[in-house]
Amino acid sequence: MKLPAGHMVLYPSTSLHKVTPVTRGARVSSFFWLKSMVRSHEHRSILFELDQTIQTLAMRLGTDDAEVVRLTGVYHNMIRAWTEV
């Protein structure tokens, strides 16, 4: 994957990836770990898909659309139900 300078790539701990050698210039990198407050991988996947759908609908219909507002409420309720602090 070729990205412009200043971009960040995040990999879930379950994915394998490969870093290719630098052929010119320099690679600057930083490594860090994040811990999700939503423990279940399945729940995180559902939330991601729902969020992507809400964003697509909001772009098409507007953020004030009744269904977009309702789905956003469902999304936030699911986060509240599945979050562990």
C-alpha cells in the first residue's frame, strides 16, 4: 500500500501484514497499541459496519434525516451496552 506522507495505517491485532523495503527516501514509523473498550471482536465488527452505513446514508440523505438519526441512536445504544471501562 502506497500512502502520501503523514498518513497513519492501523492494523487490527488479528490481521497479518507485510512491510516492503524502502527503495528511496526514508521510512518514518511509530508503533503503539490500543485497547478497545468493546471487548468482543464480533461486536466491534458490527459497530464498524453500522457506522459505515450511517455515514453513507448521512451523506446521501443528510444528517437530519429521521432514519439516519434513529440509526445513530441505535449505534450509540449498542456502544453503551457493549462498552467495558
